[in-house]
Amino acid sequence: MTEDLQTGIIRISDDVVATIAGLAALETPGVAAMSGGISEGLAKRLSGKNVQKGISVEVGQLEAAVDLRVIVQYGIPIQEVCRQLQLNVHEAVSNMTGLTVVEVNVKVEGVAFKEEELEEIQRLK
């Protein structure tokens, strides 16, 4: 005899998915930081919400899409960093939430230099 149990709906907050994606992103080699951008700063002021820096997500009942804005470290191939970033975020969100991640979009908004590299650039000017 089988019994169907209807226990209710599980809904995972956009903020939870954004936090998971952000932690996975920052653990990716070559990612220096997340980028907040101008529009996010404006949205934070207008809405009063604590917007997750550099991350926006759309979460449905079964699927999620993630958009990331990042700053990469100088000297590391950007394409490789972004591909690894997509894989890391996809895996982390899928494993922790059970959601199907339909896309992880990455926008590189800057390059970060180490202190020594900045000093060298200033010296060459």
C-alpha cells in the first residue's frame, strides 16, 4: 500500500540563492571581488533593501537563473576564470538547493591589480 503525503510547498528565497552564489563566486580562483555597479546602489537607496552585491537571481519553484558582476584579478585569463566561476556557482546552487540552474551569466566589470603591480604602473607613467 502506498500513501501520498502532501506536505506543502518548499520555496527558497532569492536572498538564499544569491548568498550561495556569492560564496561560491568568491571561492573561485581569479575572482577578486563582486561588483555592485551604479544601478544596484540606486536600487538600494530607493527600495531600502539590502541588495546582494554583484548578484541578481530569479528563483522559481524548480529552476534558478543567476547573474553575476565580478572584478577579476589581473594576469589570469578572464575566459578561464569566468568558465570556472559558472561551473562553481552552478554546482553550489544545484547541490545546496536542489534547484535546476538554467543559466549563470557573468559580466566582468573590472580588473584588480596587486599593490606591486599598481606601484609598477605608477612608476612607468
